Amino acid sequence: MPSDQERILVRAAGEVIPGQIVNLGIGLPTRLSHYLSEEMGVLVHSENGVLGCRPRTTGEAPDFDMIDSGGAYIATRPGASVFDSAMSFAMIRRSRVDITFMGAFEVDELGNLANWKIPGKFSPGIGGAMELAQKVKKLVILCSHNDKHGNPKILSRCRLPLTAPACVSRIITDKAVMDVTPEGLAVVDIAEGLGVVELRAATEAELIIDESQLGRF
């Protein structure tokens, strides 16, 4: 039985098309690189200035100059390149990155994203998330459906300071896969063993659900 995080990551890997340039945000999204095979020809981009990241293999010594967006030591694939952050953000601003995966504190039915600041708690700043959210062709959110207190993270409207408005394309949680549409949040897949009534009860936002079209993951 996969854990909730494994369920999210396995499903998220299916969003990546071979040959794409993929950005992985801090937290759970950085683990997605473990689920992308080398045969896919995917180039993982890190905004600190690396294109062609891969996880270190067991026993592989770290290169102390090579880190991902979360500060973890990484390795590189053949053909990788390293450059300064100005070049990295030029790639982002010119929409040269195909898809980015980010975590979230809150997401709402308009596709607004809040993932950088909880009032009253320390934050190092909004960082590159603001630019990635506005410039990358597709933004997929990976997060738990509810916070540690059981409160919904999928809301009718975000309450926390926004990272960017109307930027999210798809949301993948441990309970469902949802697309942001002009009509609202449309459920594409629902977790194995979970019912529609339970999903609605765990979600503040209104959900558009066609049970005849639902997939399972």
C-alpha cells in the first residue's frame, strides 16, 4: 500500500512528457526526480542555475557545489549545464520551462496559489516561486488535501498572501486530481477507496464531479 506522498508522486510523474524541461519546487516536488526515468530524456531545472539535475545514487559522494532549490545535494545527467541565476531566471521569464511542480499552503477554485507566507511565522521570502508561477507554461500543485489539523487546503478563496493569482493548472493531492477550469475545480481522478461524499467533505471549494468519467489512482 503506497503512502499518501508516494501516491501523489507516482500520479505526478504521469504529468511529465518525455523531453520536457521540468522545474521542481521545494519540499515534496523535489522528490519527483526519483520517479522520472533517465530514458524519458527529461531535463530537471533548478532556479539556482542547473539544468539536467538527477538524484545522487546510493553511496555517491556529494558535490558540495551542486544543490537543488531546497538545498539538497544533487548530481547531474550527461549533457547537463550549470549557469548563473540570471540565466536561470531568463529561462523562466522567456517561458523556456515546460512545467513546474510546487507545494502549497492553500489553493483555490480560481487557481490562486498561496505557498510562501503564513502570517506570524518566519519566511525567507517569496523566492523564485512568484516568477515560476507566472511564467512557466504549466503549474501543477502537489500537496496534502488537508493540513495537519484536518483543515481543507483546497479552498473557495485563498486567505494567505498569494504567490500569484490564477496560475495553477492542476492540483494533485492524496485524495484527488483536480483541474482549474473557468467553471471551477473539475475532479479528474479520485484516490482508491475514497468516495465522492468523503472527498466533498474534505474540501472547502465546490467540486465539479462527473462520476462516470472519474479515474482512480
